Amino acid sequence: MKIAVIADSHDNLDNIKAAIKQIKSHQIELVLHAGDFVAPFALKPFIEEKIRLLGVLGNNDGEVRGLLKTAEEGGCTIEPYFMEVELSGRRIALTHYPELAYPLAYGGRYDLVVFGHTHTPTLQRDGCVLLNPGELCGWITGKASLAIVELATLEANLIYL
């Protein structure tokens, strides 16, 4: 199973739509979003394209009720702060915050730990894959990115838009 991992989309609809093109071209089955959608309308392109999305809230997600309602109505799942899921036999933890991600990665329970917040791509392999796909919005670094992960091998590749 291939998944896409994104974070820090910060309402940048152009980059969200560009990411969706990549997601479709790579035949992705699921997207993990590590927080900072910001407003509910940032979810709409995923819902309109019928892309399965699991995510967590970040520190800039100010319209929490609207995000949760839009997600629920659109068939997406968003949790506050932390999500744990098993996919293709892989244990995955999803959070927005690096201060939660690093202990989770080194705790020995997960195969993949995903986080955002820093806007900087991170990929570490030390028993567990620790992954920050960088910022989808491109506002801070000027580089919009996402990651594609093949769960069978835990091979992760960054894609710049």
C-alpha cells in the first residue's frame, strides 16, 4: 500500500491541488495529514476528489469545530494532537508536534511516526521511520513538499511541487 504524507498546508489551495495531482498520479490509497490545515475549506479539495484522508490538528488550526465537521461530513478523520493507526501491518503514529514524535519514534512501538510543525523535511531511519514531509504550503521555505511512503518496504520519498 502506498500512502502520501503531508503537513502544514496552511490554506494554500494551489499547492493542495498540485499535491492532489501527485497523489493521483502515484495511485495513492490514503493521505496522512500532520496538521495545520488552518480552515475547513482546505479539506474540500480532498473531499471533492474522494481522497481518503486521516489527520491530526496542529497549532494553527483555529476553526477546530468547522474542520471536524467538514471532515466528518466528507468522510475524513481528524483527531486532536495524536492518531494511531495500523495499515498493511504497519503501526503508524501521527502528530503535529516534534516533541511528541521523537519519543514515539524511539519508543519501539511504531514502524512509522509522522509529524509536521517545523516546515522542514525530516527523514530518519533507526528501527522506526521518523518522517516530516516538510511544508505543503511553501510559505516559509519557498519549497512545497510531500512524501510518498510504500508501507511494504517503508521506503519514503520526498516530492517537491
